[in-house]
Amino acid sequence: MSAERRVQLGPAAPACVAALDEGWYKDDTCNRLLGYGKGTHGQTEAAAELGNALESNDPNLKMLGVYQDGKPVGLFWVTYEGDKKRTAQIHVTLAPDARGQWVFHHAGTELMNRLFSNGVYRVEAEPLRINKRMVKLLRHYGFKQEGIKRSAFWMDNNDYDTVLLRMLRREWKRKEN
């Protein structure tokens, strides 16, 4: 079975439990790239945000687990904007052992296909500028850079820039997993 077929989206709860139990947020480099900060404070902040998102009843927030060979290895947060949900902002986190294996690429392809086929017109992402791998991957998908928000994020007593990346439905070329 190819790597693409082993990666799929599914329910968020098992992936959230895995993220907390397996300590996906114990890597200071990862926490910094995701915007949580270093050390125990960053781990606590990441776990709290994850718990709040999972328990949320907000109809404009959807979480999806990312699974590889049936094992939870990541999460997507999708936040819809507007009453017609034409715009979606995506966030992602992956388990340390799933990084660099194209897991995000295959799961992200499925997510983008779902979003655009369900009426979303614009997908947005705003990674930290220091997260060069994520910025590069989003550009590989076809996201266009619309700007840089200077000093948009405060973490670890430093200002960080974010990169504004957007894609319109007409720019997405439906891809098969």
C-alpha cells in the first residue's frame, strides 16, 4: 500500500488524546514554530488550547485527526469565517515522528479537496515566518503570499512576524490522494 493511502483524516478526539498523552508538545523547537513558546509554559499553553478546541461547541470550529496506518499522528483546526462559511483558516500540528514524511502533504490534500468541494471559496493560513518548512509546503500547494504581518506574534519575550498565505477555490487543482 502506498504512503498516500495510509494517511487519512478522521475524528479529532483520539488524535487529541494522543497529542496530550504522547507529549507532542514537549519539543521546544516545535512549540516555537507553532507559536506556543519554549519550556513548560509552551507545553501547558499548547495542551490548554487543544483541550479548549476539543470541548468547543462553536459551529465555526472543526477539528480533524490525521491518521497514518490507523495511528493518530496529527491534527487540523479549521476555523470558518462569516455566516456562509466561505472562508476557512487552517492550523496544523503533527507528532514529532510524523514530521518530514509527507504526512501533512497527503492529509492536507484531502482536507483541501473537502473544503473546496463543500462550498469554501478561500482558505487561509498564517504560519510564523520562522517556520520556513510550513511556508514552503503551503506555497507548494499553491497558496499565494499576500503579505507579512510584522511583529504580529509575541512569544518568549520576542516579536515574530507571520506570513499571510491564501488560496482561492479556482486556484486549487483537485488532487487525488
